[in-house]
Amino acid sequence: MTREQYKVIADRIFKSQNQRVAVEAVVFEGLSSYEAEKRFGVPKGTLSRNVRKYKNEVDYITTVSLA
């Protein structure tokens, strides 16, 4: 997954720019969800859920593209 592909998916599933940037930091830069929540001002517990949501979306897209 490239950052450009990430941005297309993230724009569709996340409302907040902070959430998009924080999930990107977890996925591409290896930050922990906890650290990214603090750094980007995302409410506690939200980022783990958003990372999981993003990964589920990627899995779905991959499954559909292989069908």
C-alpha cells in the first residue's frame, strides 16, 4: 500500500484530518496508537479503532480485487 492509495482510502473512511494523519503515522512510520493519539490530539482509544477500520478496509479491497 502506497501513501497515495492510503490517502484515497483514508479520505473516504475518516472524517477528521487529525485522524487521517495519525493513522498514517501508525501505518507508515511505526508509531504506537497511544503515541500517535498524544501527538495528533486524537481522543484516547479512537486511534486503535481507526487503524483496525483502515486495515479491514484494505483487506476488503484486496479480497474484492482478487475475486
